[in-house]
Amino acid sequence: MKTFKGILTAVVLLGILTGCGVKQVKVSGRVYVINRFDAVVNMPACEVVIYDEAALEQALAKCNAEIAAKRPDFQSRYATAKANDEAKKKQLKMDAEKVRQQSIAASSQQVNAIALSTAEDECKQNYQTYLVAKQQYADCSARKTIALGYEPSESQKYELQQATDSLADAYKTYQQSLQKVKDLKASMPQTQTTQPIDNAVSDNLEVQAAKIESQLSGVDVEGEASKIRAEWSAFTSGLLHFAIPASTVTTDGDGRFNVTLKKGSYIFISSGQRVVIDKTEKYFWFAKADYSKSGRSETIELNNDCELRAKDEALYGDGNNPLTNDDYMKRALKLDASLDSN
């Protein structure tokens, strides 16, 4: 009987000790999104990175200390680079204005030269008309002289009167066209030639303007300040290696994964994308789970409820600089990675 009680006591103690010794938890997870038609879309081949929360906090403290130490130097370089970029943009704008004024002057010169050429041609034509009228008047006067002593006929009188009127009109028209030529020349700048400019000059001005516009738009994208920002982003992303994952798994064809963890509090991070017609949708999931008092198994789901981009429009970034997974990681972990921070 004592032997039986001893065995029973041993079994109970073993059960208690075994129960107290459960230090791991098996986690079954699933990654999916719910589309606009409320249908579940599983996300296969998504890497799920799992961090121990306490260890991650220590790593982030180290990251922030490194960032705080390096930020002043980066900020100083960035301020200098930004000033240089602004000076470059200012000079480019001045160059663009200079080319614009040259283009306006060239266009004006072209218009004035063409107008002057047309006026001169008209003046020459009017002068020839005047000479013809003058000759006709001379011929009529000669016939009148020959007929001196005789009463001119009505037709002769009419012909002479017509010649006189034509001569007066032709002379007036010629004088008006001549004055127009003088006025056009007087209105043109003294430095301007009266000849039309070569088309190559105009084309070259357009090429210069296009080149300057391209340089202006490129300063913000490829300028010194932009390069330093990219350098800073790479530096802060590199610090993420301080955070060593407790485990990393990849979802199967149904978006599921299984992992065994020590009991504790964890952070699950994953990202993925899918093509919808002609558009690529990107996702970044971030979830916390406390398994410090859990039993032998637990479940977790990464879905729309913990998808950062869907919850915070500010995380989308702008069209020219879309956020990367590293950017989402920094923001999700609240890493103080801003170059503008004090």
C-alpha cells in the first residue's frame, strides 16, 4: 500500500513538475487580406519576422543612441547641401530667365524683320507704280504741248485729268509706304539687325531652355541634399541589424505558418504584395502578442486590422518617394530615424 501511495505521489509530482516546466508555445499563424468584396485572400510566400519584445526594446535603445550621436553631423552636412542646392536652383532660374528673354528678343526680331521686309517690298512696288503714273502724266502733258494752239478735245482733257489724279494717288501711296518703313526701323532696338535670324539660333535657344528646365527638376531628385537624405536612410536602415529576430518563417501556399517560441511577449512583422489587374498592392503587417502566460499552443492572424498602410494614410509616402519596407519598419518600431529631429 505504501508502495502504491509512493508511486502515486511520484506521478502527481512528475505531472506538476512537467506542467511547470512548459516553457514553449506553439504558434499557428495566418497572413491574409480581405479585399473590397469582403473575400479572404491568403498571402503565400510572405516572410514573417518575429522579435522578442524586450530584446527588441534594448536593440532600439541602442539604435536610437547611434542615431543621436550621428544626427548632428548629418544635419550640418544636409543644411550645407540644401543651401548649395538652393543656390544652384537660383542660378538655373536666372539662366532660364536669360534664355527666355533671349528667346523673346529673337522672336521679336524675327517678327520685326519680316514686317520690315514686307513693308520694304510694298514700298518698292508703290515706287514703281508712282514711276509708271509719272510717265503716263508726262506722256499726256507732251500730247497737250503738241496740240498747243488748238482746243484740246474732251477726251484729251479727261485723259490728262486722270493722269494727274493717278500721279497724285501713286505719290501719296508711295510716301505712306516709305514712312511706314522709316517708322518700323525707328521702332526696332538699335542693337537689332534688320535681317531675320537664322532658324538654328531659335532652335538652339529652345534646346537650352529645355536643358535648363531638366536641370531644375533634377536638383530636388539628384541634388546634394537628396543624396545625403538617401545616405541617412541607408545608415538608419543598417542599424536595424541590432534587432536580432527570435525566429523567421515563411507562409505556405495558404498563407499559414507554424513556429515554436519561448514563452514571452513578441512582435510579428511581415510584408507582401499582390497584383490586382494592372496594379500592385503592397502590405506591411505589424502585430504584438503576449504568450508569457499561454498554454502549449496559440494562434495569430496578420490581416487588415494590423496592416499599417491601410490604417495610416501618412505611411504611404509621396508619389516621388514611396516608402520602403525599412521605412515601415522604422515607423512601426517607433525608431527615431528622422533627419529633422532635434
